[in-house]
Amino acid sequence: MPEEGSSIPTSVVYYHDIDLGNNQLLNARLHPVSTAERTAMASTLNSTHEGVTVYDTTVDTFYVWNGNQWLQVGLTQTQIQYIQEAYNRSVMAVDVSRTETTETVKLTYRDNTFISDSVEFSYIHTQSVANSTWNITHNLGKYPAVSIVDTGGNEVIGEVVYNNNNSVSLQFSAPFSGKAYFN
């Protein structure tokens, strides 16, 4: 109960059932107020009212007066929903897979949804028809290093002309077929 002569509004009613023999507070009911009422009440409270507790019906949570200000006790439903969403979206598995040309990263969340992204880090061009000029679109978005081999796996030297960051022309002294590796 508030001290007699305290500045808590008289409309605030406190219900209690105290069993002093067992040092228990039974069937306590905290005063329900709106956020606006709780905020207005703060101007009437001081350090002698430390421990006054109210239930804010606007945000569905408890507040305790610490002698200077209201402190939230517990979480609002909105905060609980945010925590639940963050929990469900926590990453439970990270899978990395790689092929000759692509690396893929997949993140699986606790709720079994996932996101993934792939990066092409290299490109392999197969030149099936013998030719002395190979025009190749690699789409790597860069000017990659190029290694060329014939069908027997022997390294071949040619002139590499970068048309732009996504295509090249390879020129050789004689026509042949083989592979060009870009990375």
C-alpha cells in the first residue's frame, strides 16, 4: 500500500491479500493503466514510491517505478514476436558446394527455409570445331587469366584479345580444337 499522504493519484487502487505468517502476498492484482496514464503518473511519483508496479494495458507488460523512472519488466507481445522471428531465422546449417566453375553457398534456417547464392569463378570453353580464331563469351565480369590446351591436353600459346570484361578472342597460327580455361 502507498504511504498515507503520498502523491499517487487516488484513483489508483491496490488489491492485496497478505499472509504475514508465511511472508506471502496472495492474489495480488497490479493496477492496470494505459501508457498515457503511466506516463502521467510519473510526474506525481518520487523516490519514496520506489517499487510501485503497474500493468501497462497498451503494450501488455509490467513497469516498476525505480524512484526516478518507469522500468519495463518483461517483454511486450511485439518484442516476443521479434525474438521468435529471430529465433526461427537463425542459421542452422551452412552448405558449400563447388563444381569446376561454380561455388554455391546455402544457408538453412531453423524454420527449414533457406537462401543460396552461386558465384561463377571460372569458365571452361570447349572448341569442338578446329579454328584459328576462337570467339568466346565467358560472362565472368572480369579480365580472367586464360590457359589453352589442344585435344591431347598439350598447352597451346596464342594471342588473347580482351574484347571486354565478358568476352575474348583467341588467335592462333593454325586451326585446332581443344579447351580454354578462364579464371
